[in-house]
Amino acid sequence: MIDLKSKTALITGSGRGIGKEIARKLAQAGADVAISDIDLETAKATASELASEFGHKAIAVAADVSKAADVKKMFEEALGAFSKIDILVNNAGITRDGLLMRMKEEDWDLVLNINLKSAFLCCREAVRPMMSARSGKIINIASVVGLMGNAGQANYSASKAGMIGLTKTLAREFASRSINVNAIAPGFIRTAMTDKLTDAEKEKLSSQIPMAKLGDPLDVANAALFLGSGLSDYITGQVITVDGGLVM
Ligand SMILES: NC(=O)c1ccc[n+]([C@@H]2O[C@H](COP(=O)([O-])OP(=O)(O)OC[C@H]3O[C@@H](n4cnc5c(N)ncnc54)[C@H](O)[C@@H]3O)[C@@H](O)[C@H]2O)c1
């Protein structure tokens, strides 16, 4: 049984989807959670849902994590409420798909800033308090397309591959401080992000997955729970794929 009592976690983009399910799992295991999202209303709704379900602290924080000033303020609020951050989950992410020849520069910049620059900004804020505590868990939500590429997602797959490089570098920089930095690379998971796909597209995707089905946010949250707990203390710089066997 994983026990996160007296631990605190900040999860970006956790008003809904995979981030919300990760926050739920960490709260269920006993952690106090900071629900951060660009959409304050969903963050508030998720925080109050988790606080009433599990009975410990859950706060909502508004932040556009691609902006340094927002990230700084988000950490000030979370540290003000909890006085420490044991677990940081860099989950916020978007897609702006299109083939390279038609991809707009602003769609490249937006995706790279929200998916990748955000992780740099959040890690930079998180490591100082984690270094003082001489412990910490950073979990970056990447994607299988950061490992294998995907036609129509040059911006998105580059951002996720970048996240994997960031994960491995920070794992090396902070291993001696007992800060573990790992990534999860989900395959195709049922959320608002994949709801945009047609049934035919979903069927085509499923046919490429050895387990022949899309995953659920809970599948990703279970891996995050493991990486956020003491069970993963000797694991750093790794990418765990949660993809029904798509990449192996
Ligand atoms: N769904 C999948 O199949 C899948 C697969 C691989 C990886 N992922 C990754 O998992 C993560 C979560 O995806 P999801 O499917 O739950 O998506 P989602 O769209 O359901 O949720 C994303 C959340 O991020 C928030 N967000 C967006 N821009 C933000 C910003 N600038 N600052 C702060 N918050 C912001 C949104 O408001 C939303 O609550 C993303 O990083 C995504 O790339 C998803």
C-alpha cells in the first residue's frame, strides 16, 4: 500500500483529464495537492471534489505555465499553503496538429512553450525547495510520439522528445540530491485531447496497439503514483511507456 501522508504534490494542468486523475490518485494515497490550471474554474472544482472525497488539503492555483511570472506565483502560492513540494508533475500540454508544410510558426511556438518551456520553468522553481529538503520527485508527462514521431505532430512530438531530454539531464544534475526525475510516455489515452479523433481514427490507432484498445487516465495515474512514492527511490532518468505495448 502506497502511503503519501504528509507529502505534498503540485500537478500542472490538473483541472481535468490525465492531470486530474493523477491528482486524484496522489490525494487518495494521502497527499495534499495543488491543482494548477490555466482554467481556474475547473481547478477549483477539482480541488473541492478531491478535498471532500479524501478529507485533506487541496488548493486551486491559476497559472499559464508557459509564463515565468505565473509559474513563480504558482510556486509561491503552493509553498505558502504547504511549505514544501515533495512531488511535481509537469502535465499541462496541448496539441496544434498539422503537416509541417502548413504548420504556422505561432502553432510551433505555442506548443513548445506550453509543453516544454513550462517544464523547464516549473523544474527551476521546484528544485530549490527540494534541494533544501534533500528529496523530491519530478514526473514529466511526455508521450510515445516523443519516442517514435507522428506525422502531423512535428511541434507536439518535438516538445515531448525535448521533455525526455530534459528529464534525463535533470536526473543527472540532481541525483546526488535525492531528487528523482522521470518521465511517463502515455500512448493514446481517452481524454478531451483524443476525443477530437473520429471513431475511424480511434479504430485505426487501436489496431496498432498490441492490447488493441486506448488507455484510460487511471493507467497513467497509476504509473505517476509509483514514481511519486518511495517505491521508485532508486529509479531516475527513466521513461515509462503506458501505451498497451505500442512502443517496445
Ligand atoms: N490523451 C492522450 O492520449 C495523451 C497521450 C500522451 C500524452 N498526453 C499528455 O498528457 C497531458 C495531459 O493531457 P490530457 O489528455 O489530459 O489533456 P486535456 O486537454 O484533457 O487536459 C490538459 C489540461 O491542461 C490545461 N492547460 C492547457 N494549457 C495550459 C497552460 N498554458 N497552463 C496551464 N494549464 C494548461 C488545460 O486547461 C487542461 O486542464 C498532456 O501533456 C498531454 O500531452 C496525453
